[in-house]
Amino acid sequence: MFYIVTAYHAEAKPIIEYFGLKKVVKNSRFQVFAGEEVALVESGPGVVASSCATSFLLAEFEATDRDAVLNIGIAGAKNINLKKGDAILCHKIIYHDTKRAFYPDMIARHDMKEGVLETFDFPVIKGNFPEDRIEGDAVDMEGAGFFEAASFFLPPHKVHCIKVIHDYLEGVRVEPSFVSDLIRKNLPLIEGFMSSLESIDCLFSVGLSGKEKEIIDKLAGNLKLTFTMTHQLKNLILFYLSKHERLPGELYDFLNVRVNSKSEGKIYFERIKKLLC
Amino acid sequence: MKGLKSCFVKSFSHIYVEEGIEENPLTKEILKKFPKALKVRIKHYKDVFCRPRQNFFVQESSRKLILAAKKGELLYRGPDICHDFGNENFYYTSPALNCIYSCDYCYLKGMHPSANLVIFVNVEDYFKEVEDILKQKPLYLCISYDTDLLAIEGIIALSAMWIEFARGKEDLKLEIRTKSANYSAISYLVPASNVILAWTLSPTEVIKKYEKNTPPLELRLKNIIRAIGDGWKVRLCFDPVLYFENWETAYENLISRTFSVIPADKVNDASIGVFRIPRDYLKRMRKNFPPSEIIHYPYIETGGVYTYDEEVKGKIIEKLWSLLKKHIPEDKIFIL
Ligand code: SF4
């Protein structure tokens, strides 16, 4: 599942349309839209709002390590080499207030530009704020809050900020339809990146399948296995699967056994051990 | 689904550089070798290396480089699970963390939170600490434990620097352990009598199956022949020895092939080490890596270390010992 956090509806609108998301009717402080593979929340502006909305979305949908979360929105550029409309995948996010920096793992392939994002608690306008105190290539008001919250849930290669350059910090009025256009134009690039993340996840998923976990739970219950024995059983199953495509048929016979005591269970456990070693 | 390559950014696409080392000549030298890499400034290497919830397994396919200066303790006492080869004052040091190879059984996967390669560029601080210790006592120092230093010699010539540093220091004995076939990177140096080049040798089956990205046996042997021919002291490490189907034949073939091309009388010494790994490292590896014959083998735990049960362990040691002693004097074979 992909989770997306935007600050404004103008940023969310093209994404909602592109992925065909539907409004999720929920009694919550945030507007949430979801489809089969994507869910989006509109946080409103600011670090705290973004952080709260990110936590809400990831907790509400019970995000796991297999999911990814993106903060997509507009930003002002300090770096004049960045063009208006460029999508920037941020490899460093600095929270200006505390100077704390966050680093997404830059592992998945993409065709965007890269840069440093600096998140401020106030709108930065050239002339009102000394430029030499801006470390980032681009400036926003949410990225650091989003990243810190998302990092509680997901690994760093699954948490990313993508910012589309909207202005050069001249303090221009933000026109919603222009913002939507900027985001819309970059969605194919963003989707390409999402597809890389998805491929990596498919190729590198580890651990047991749901069915194998079920077998372990059932055996542990029926055979009254201790915590340590259950752990050993899990390990033995993984060991067996490293050499064979599927579990041995005989293991399924043990699923019908129910023991009355732990010592009886131990005898069956030893037999399972032999079978899997 | 896309192929592996097309969904990953290339390794070393990003180089993270710690504040304060930008002007270090080694930093500059390394950066020159990666002109296309994006440089990212960081305050401390741990800000990147120790991020929570990193996925070592995924990162191995797109490693990043972190350049830093190591502070605090730089030399550590040699752990009990490593050979001291009869030397007193056994220490090791880590001029780099992690490795460009990906052996399935490598304890680094369980030891570090990240697969990214860290290189410490403050080599002079390491040298100073060694000199300070040498004022008090002699030192046996292994410099390629938490990495394969010779394998990254093309990125930074740390092995060469250490060899030159050690040269002539009678109280210092250095071991540089490697699986690489990168001897040519240091072959221009005059051999130093207090430096031991130690090659880890494994059966071809093991190399193909469990030592991803490492050079094949034949290439390692060619490198050893050259090093011995040039006059270097060479150690052969049959460590870790693994237990798998047909392991006996595999190790018989390995040892007979090795000594069919390497002059046994020119080998400094050899070691046999049955696979062993600290409990916590193995636990982490089991959690974070897919099913593996090595990682998920039902080892026995003794004193916080997982290894094969006494019976298997005994068989392995006996077999390797009997194979090795046909070529090397017993007092030159070290067992762990
Ligand atoms: S060569 Fe050594 S350090 Fe490198 S991955 Fe293999 S075991 Fe680990």
C-alpha cells in the first residue's frame, strides 16, 4: 500500500483523480481518500499538522514495513538551477528550527531531480529572511514533520518527500489550479518511483507467509509448545524452506494431533524437529 | 515486475560526508573516484548509519558510502571467538565498517544496523593510538575484521598505508584478512616481514552459494601464489568451515586443489574455524533475512555464541585437521 500526505487540497486533487481515490467517510479531523493501493490524507499546513496527519493515516490503515509513504507538495526554491515545475526527490530534510536532519534511503530508481529540503515554521520570503541562512535547495513547511512521524512506522527507504518547485521565494500568491497543474504534470514520474519501490518490496520480502504462520500457531497451540519451542519451530521451518520449495506433507499430519500435557507435546516436537532437519 | 537492476539506484550513488573532514586528503581522493555521486553533508556518520528500521537486506543491493572520522576508542581487544595465532596483546581495529561482498553467513549483517560502507578517513589517529600502545607493549593487530580492506583498496589504499606504517616496527605484527583477488593493488610494495596477508579459502560450492560477489577460488589462489612469490608472509584461513551436504568432499577438494598449486612450505600458517556467531547477531539475521541454510540452521548456543553441536563440530575439526596436516606442520595449524 502507498500512503500519501499532502498539505492542501489543491495538491491532493490531481493525485485523487490520477489514482481514482474515493473519499473515506470517517469521523476524523483529516480528509482521507483511498483506493485499493493508495490512501491519501490532507494534513493542512505546518509541521505539526503534517506530523499528526501522517501518524493518523499510518496508524488508521495499520501500515507495515511492506508499505511506503510519500509527502507530495509544492515548495519554494532557493537553488536557481531548479526549474519551476521540477519534481525534487529529497535526499536530506532539515528542520530549520532545530537543525535536525533526516535522511531517506535513496535506493529506489527514479527519474526526478534530487535535492535538500529545509522545513520552516513560517513562510520564507526573500528579503524578509537572509538567504545565507537557508541550507536547503528547496523550502517548505511540512517535510520534516512528516518525515519524523513516518519514521516511527516505516523503514527509511519507504519514506520520501517529493516537492514540486512552485516559486523562488518571492512571496507570490498560491493559485490552487496552478498548484494542481504542477503536481499533475509530475505524477507519471512519481508513479515510476512508486513502481520501483513496489518491485523492491516484492523481491525482498522476507519471513513466513500467512499460511506458514498459521501452521506454526496451530502446532504451538495443539502441542502445547513453550515460547522457546515455538521459536525453534519457526526457525526450523525457515531452515527447511531454504532447501525446499514447500513444507513436507508429513508436517500437516501433526496438525490433527492434540496433546494433554507439555511432556507429550515435547515428544511430538522432537519428531517434527527430525522431520525438518 | 521490473528486473532487479532497473528498480535500484546504483551502489555508491550517494556519498555522505561528515562535517569537518571535507578537507581531509583521503576524503578528497575518494570523492574524486566517484565524480557522478551526489554528495550529502552529514553531522555525524551515525545520523545515516544508525537510522532506525533500516533494511540491511535491501540496502545490500544499493550500498551507499559514508565518509567519517572515528572518535573515541579506535583499537579493541581481540574477541575470544577469533584466533590470536599464539600472539599476546591481540587487538583489532576497524578502519572501515561493512564490506562490498555479501557472504550469507557474515556476522556484519547482524552486527550493524546498515549495509552501507563507512570509511574512516582519520587514519593518522589510528596510527597514533597504535604508537601509544607500542610504547607500553608489543601488539598483534588485525585490521580487516569488520570489512575486507583489500577489497576496497581501489576506493582507498588503506592496506598500503597500514603496511607502510607497520614497516620496520618490530613490536607490531599486522594481519590483513581478505577474500579478494586484489593483491595487484599492493603488489608494488616491498613485502613487510611483520605483515601477514591472510586469505580466507572456501570450497567452490560455498563460494558460489554463500559468498556472494567474492572472487572464485582459482582467482584467490592465483593471488596467493603471486604474494608468496613476491616474498609476503601468507596465512590460509579455512574459516568459517560450514556443514552442508557433501561437505567432506567439498573440503577434500578444496585442500587438495589449494596445495596442488601453492607451495605448502612457503605458507606462514593456517587456521581452521568452525562457523560460529554471537547469539544476538544471529537473532537479528534470522529476523531480517530470507530463509537460509546457514542463518536458519539449528545451531547450539554456548556462552552467547551459536555454533554446530559438539558432534558436528568434532567431525569438522578432525576432518580439516587430518587434511591440512598432510601439507602443513601441526604447530603451524591453529584451531578454533
Ligand atoms: S568477505 Fe568477510 S566481511 Fe565481507 S561479507 Fe564476506 S564474511 Fe563479511
